[in-house]
Amino acid sequence: MAVEVATLRQEVTELLQELIRIDTTNPPGNETRAAELLRDYLEDAGVSCELYAKIPERANLVARIPGRGDGPTLLFLSHTDVVLADASEWSADPFGGELRDGEVWGRGALDMKGQVAAEAVAIASLAREGFEPAGDLIFCATADEEVGAGFGAAWLCEAHGDAVRCDYLINEGSGDRVELGGNAYYLCSVSEKMSAPFRLRVHGRSGHASMPGIADNALVKAAPLIEALGAHKPEQQLIPEVEALIETVTGVRPTSPDEVLAQARGVAPLLAEMVEPLLSMTLSPTMANASQKRNVIPATCDVTVDSRLLPGMTTNEQQEIVRGILGDGDYELTSLEAHGGTRSEMRTPLWDAVSAWVETADPGAKPAPICVAGFTDSHWFREAFGTVAYGFFPSRAMPIETAARLIHSADERVPVEDLELGVSFLRHAAQSLLSS
Ligand SMILES: [Zn+2]
């Protein structure tokens, strides 16, 4: 047994190093080489693979161990693309995949080639052992998560739904071990806020800047509107995930948002920081664009507002609130996108699998549900198939604050110990959900 564990640790480390050495910076992505590497690795273990590509350079890989009968299906989801790395900011080659002091360095180590490698090793090792799942065990490594231009999960769910339809899904998004009030918890994300940025276009009338009286300056008119958006304190509400998180940590189910913050602060500042953005929508004006010339008074001013909605809230509700804040005026609102904002049930066999693994891997620790403030590809599967999707890739060797600082940043790296922990969890999840 010890030999097998040591082998898997080495296997996941080497596979991750190889994946990092394939530059899949998106744009342009070029994920096909990563998909082919995974296919070669998995086929050696006897796992059948299929590449699905909207254009040849941007393939998604779907691998599967077919189920014996009509048991539930479980899909390990991940993406092979990464964000840009500026080598001058790094103290290692971002595409070198170097192993240094027990950590694998490189772009994507945390987001999320580490999990790609762990998922591949989990399914490959199960296949080698002759694992016969009740329902299909599927591994899907998609292209184009970071930009979402329509080559990855969204397209796969629509164009090849039968290949990726699943009852349960494990994805990125959470899994960090945190210590709160002297106890250890592993965060498991069961829902996500919606990313719903919009454009506020303020209208005026142009004119020469030397004669401001004849014009109506859209930039000046935008100023109080921007201020009103920035000053607005959105109404707080309690979502089920926050209730459950606070109850898990404190033993007391909160009854109001105020109580949540008080309870959270009583346990740890980290907990208060985590739940605060989960109590309301957010509105953050981030970009403004008016005249292109110093001496021309602008007829329009465009303000881009980043906005995140609680799961279940719609963009219509958002726009109504924003109109209430701005009042009547010469402006219009345009929704720029609406992604995420979905949730899965918390009491499910997948939760039980997470819970049982945590108890064994880290006696005394507990899983705790969380809604993540960002969004992942999970929502495509929830929307298309009603899939129960959780973000869970356990990590305990690297503190959550360190990981948060390294994702999409310089010197991204992952401890080998956490890769091994991930493989152990994924194997456990497949065995416990698909064995009966
Ligand atoms: Zn990611």
C-alpha cells in the first residue's frame, strides 16, 4: 500500500510538471497539446478518451470508465488553459514545471493544472486497479475557462451534452483547510455568486471645451451617479450556505445578517472576511470613458460597473435596484454579461463523500459549505443537466492566504503534499459514490 501511495505522488507530480511545460496561456489557449498529453497518459492506463474541439487548436478531453449499470455518474471537471504569466516578475520559469523544496512551480500549478493532474491520476489509477463503477466515472479537462469565448465547457454542454451529462461533479473553487476558533474546516463550495457587470451610459451634449456654457458635460453628469453607486450599501440577506457555514462553525444557526457578522467576528476575523461579500450584491464602478480629446466636452460617458449577485438574484432585480439608487436622469443601463449565480443542494451523497473523506484524512476536521464570490464552469453543468456540482480540491500544506496571493500572480506553485491529498480525495469520492 505504501508503495502504491508513493507511486501516485510521483505520478501526479510528473504529470503536473509536463502539463505546466505546455504553454496554454489563454488567449490564444492552444489547449490541444495538453489534451493530447492527457489522452496518451490515460490510454496507457486503459481509460478510453475522446477529444472534442470546436476548432482544432482548442480541444477538450473527455475520458471515461463506463459504468456497470444505471448507477449515478460522477464527473471530475477541470480546465487546461491558464492566464498570462510575466516571466520578469517570477523567480522561476513560469513554464518550467520545476520541483523545488517539495513544491511544483509554474503557471497553472494552483489554477488549475494541479487539479487536472490529480483528476487524471485518480481515474487512471482506478482503471489500473480494475475499478468497475456502478455509473460512469468521467474526467473532463476543458479549454477556455479563463476567457470563456465559447470553446470550452459552455460549448461542450451544448454541442456534446451526452458526453458530459452527469449527476455529480467535482470542480475547482474551494477545498482549503482553515482554522477557525481552534477547529479545522475544509471549505467546500456548493454555490457561486453571479458575475453581472453592467454599463451605465450617461448622455449630454458635446461642445468646445472653451465654451462650457453651450454644452452639457456627460462626464460631469456621471460624477454624482458614480458617487451614489459607490456609496450605496446594498441590503443584506441570509443565504442558506452562510446559515449552514456559521452553524457548522459556531453550533448556532444565525437568524439575521447582523447576527452573522457578529458571530463570525467572535470566531475569527478570517471568517468575517469570508462571509461579508456573501451577505449582499456588490456594486463597484471600475472603469470610465468619456471624451477622447481634451478640448471636446463629451456627449456621452460610459461607466463600467462590476457587480456580483447572490445566487438566485436576477439581473432584472439588479437593474431595478440600480435605477432606485440613480433616480431619473439622462442615462441607460446595459447588462454586459450574466454568468454563474447557481447553487447545488447541500445534503447530497456527494456531500457525504466529502465529509467521510475529511473525517478520515484529517481526524477532528469538518467540511464547511461556502458560496464562492467568483464563478467557475460548474454553472454550465448545473444549468444544462441539474448536476450537483461542488468545488472541492483539498489543500492543507499551503495556507489559504498564500494560495489566494499566488493565483493569477507571480511564483504560482503547489505543494506536492496537496496534490497527493487531492488524488486521495478524488479516488475516495469515486469509490464511495460509484461502488454500490
Ligand atoms: Zn481556474
